[in-house]
Amino acid sequence: MNYRHAYHAGNFADVLKHSVLIGLIETLKQKQSPFCYVDTHAGRGRYDLHGEEARKTREFADGVLRLLDAPRLPAALHVYLNLVRALNGSRASHDIAVYPGSPLLASLLLRDEDRAQLCELQPDEAAALRALFRPDARVAVHERDGYEALKALLPPKEKRGLVLIDPPFEAQDGEFRVIETALKQAQARWPNGIYAVWYPIKLRQQLASFHRWLKGSGFPKVVIAELLIHPDNSALRLNGSGMAIINPPWKFDRQLEELLPVLAQHLSQGRFGQHRVEWLVQD
Ligand SMILES: C[S@@+](CC[C@H](N)C(=O)[O-])C[C@H]1O[C@@H](n2cnc3c(N)ncnc32)[C@H](O)[C@@H]1O
């Protein structure tokens, strides 16, 4: 396990993932009953964009920084930027030092009665995550394999909520097969849960088998949202990324249809920028 998210925090892929996550959580909050947020690959929760790792790659410059001045944003992006700004105080107009990972964004949106279950396998990252959430009784941190943990954590007692699956894809294409196995097991335990899976896009053909699996998975609704900032014809770089959302909330595709063009407009590289929202399964 060499992956450290600090090198990538706030990049264009994080912007897609985190704005979709916020849209899902805000939609869950439209009902009064409590829900549970499960993050299988949580990371350390908060990243220092002035730190050595982030300064080395500066990926955030082509991600979150590009949105800071953007006018008239869809609701999820507006909430996202407000949270980022609030964490950075007065310096937030053009300089971001603190970047929130998925668990921190989620925790800032959860209500008192909602809960979060966070899994992180890498010991240093898990220790940082635990320290961040020690004072927060709503949040439990587990230093363990997030795929394995789903067997114990699902279904949550609230019977409502969202599982984010955001692995590092160190196993390349093999990670898709691991995700499929985990989703199959999760489906048996909690068929109605919302599952949001982040995936990298390098070569288009690397995704065919995962999309085929989702179509035949037996889940009644699966929608994908993809953002490409380079053509998807090279295995050597991250050309784009996608979110597969299983059992999305009612009309969530409309939020995605509003969000994706705005992300493409601000995050495109040169003249290239493509996005798509597509139902893989719709009952
Ligand atoms: C892409 S990062 C997560 C970023 C985080 N979800 C966010 O949006 O802020 C992936 C994380 O998964 C951790 N990890 C790798 N394999 C894991 C596993 N099997 N179970 C739990 N965590 C794992 C890595 O240490 C890394 O911190």
C-alpha cells in the first residue's frame, strides 16, 4: 500500500467525487429520519495543500482552485465551496491550505442524529482520521479493510444511507473485480442502500467489464456520471473519472445533469472536456 491521497487531494477527480457525495448527502437530509454514511476507503480526512506532497504535484491547482471564482454554481458545488472556504477562513479567496476529504465533508453535513462509519487500512492515515474525529460521537473510525468491514457494518440500524467506495486502484483493473465482489455481498445484506463508487478513467475499454457487471448486477437502478479532461485513449495517465451510483435518490440524475457540464466547463484541459450522465439500469 503505497498510495497517499495527500498527493491528489483537491484534484479534478476529488471535485467530481466530493460534489456528487455532497449532492447525495443533501438529498438524504430531505427526509427527517436519520441515516448512516459508510466510507470504505476514508483516507486521513483532512489534507494540507501547503504540505510537501500536495506541493509536489499541485494537482489541486487544476481542481478545486479553478472553481473558487466561478459564478452561479449548482447547489452541490456551492455547498462544497462554502465548506472548503469555511475551513480556510479569510485566506480562502485564492489560497486553500486545508482541503477536506470525504469523511470531513460528510461529517460537516451530518445532523446530530445521523452517523458515520469510516474505514481506513493504512495505519498512519487511520491514526490521523481517528484524531480528527475523536471529539465527534457520531463518527466511528475502523482501521481495517473497508471491503471486509461492509459485512459487519451493513445493513446499518437506520436502514437508510450511503456507502462511498473510493479505493486507490493500486491493483489497476483488478480493483474492479474486488469492488464487484464487495457489492454483491453488500447487495445480499442491504439491497436498498445507496452505493457510490468512484473509478478512474484511463482507457475506455478498461471500463467495459465493470459497466457490464453493473448492468447485470440485479440492482434496479444504476446511473453513471463521468468527467473526462483528456481523451480516454491512454493507459498512462488519469484522463478522467466517474461515479457509479447504485439506487440513487429519486431524480438524482437531474442534479448530475446540472452538475457535470459546469464541472466540464471549469475543469477542462485545453479545448478538451467531455461529460456524460447515463443510466446503466433503470427500472
Ligand atoms: C482515494 S483514497 C481515499 C480518499 C477519500 N475517500 C476522500 O475522498 O477524501 C484511498 C484510501 O484507501 C486506503 N486503503 C487502501 N486499501 C484499503 C482497504 N482495502 N480498505 C480500507 N482502506 C484502504 C488508502 O490508504 C487511502 O487512504
